Amino acid sequence: MDHRLVYLLNVGQKRLQRWSQARTAAGGVTAAQAGLLFFLAKNDGALTNEAAAALDLKAPGMSGLVERAERAGLIERHTDEFDRRASRLWLTKDGRGALKRSKAGLASVNTRLTDGFTASEIDVVARWLTSLQEKFSAIDESADS
């Protein structure tokens, strides 16, 4: 059977992103901003480059995300006390409120994503998706690997 995994993954990701973006924007934050808020909820005060690595963003994308989140009042950026060239990111009160709303929305999305599947089927899907991160973590890996 031809599963067309790359095609199915790409189309599914795009549709989920569009669907999610429409709903998170209604809640006041974009999907990218929500991702940053989720990271900072567990890593408040993280360096910008740590957040970028966790979100799989390059410097220009991260810079724009941080600027937009800061303008929206979701985060504060402060110069690192040990390395004046680096910044640390902190959730604001508004950011914590947006995080709470995003968590509620995510619970609804997860329910929709898992509807019709058993827990063991979802475990296999989660294991497969996690393996993608491990198998394709470096851009410079050869295509034959």
C-alpha cells in the first residue's frame, strides 16, 4: 500500500496550521506566539537563542516573533546580566493570560485530533512524529542518511 507519508504529513500540517491560526488569532495571539508562550511557561527567563532552538526558528524568524510578542505585551525582553549581547525573555501578566487561553484552545484541538483513535494508536502516532525530530534534526545531514 502506498501511504504517501510525506504528502499526507505536509497537507495535514498545512491544514492544521491554517485551522489553528484562525482560532488562535481570534484569542489574541498567533500560533507562533502561543508556541513561545508555552516554551516560556516552563522556561521563563530563557535566553532568546534557547527559545529559538526549542521552536526550531532561525535568528531572523525568532527576532520578528520576539518583537511582535513584546509589542503585544505578551513578553518582556531584558539584557542578560552576564552577556550584554544576549537577551532573556519573560512572560508578562498579559502573556500568562494569553497562555491560559491558548492552553484551553489546545485541549480542544487535541480532542479533535485524537477523536476516533484508541490511546495505543495515538501512542504510535506520537512515537512516529517524535522520531521525525530525531531523524531529521540537522539540515546538513546528507539526503542518503
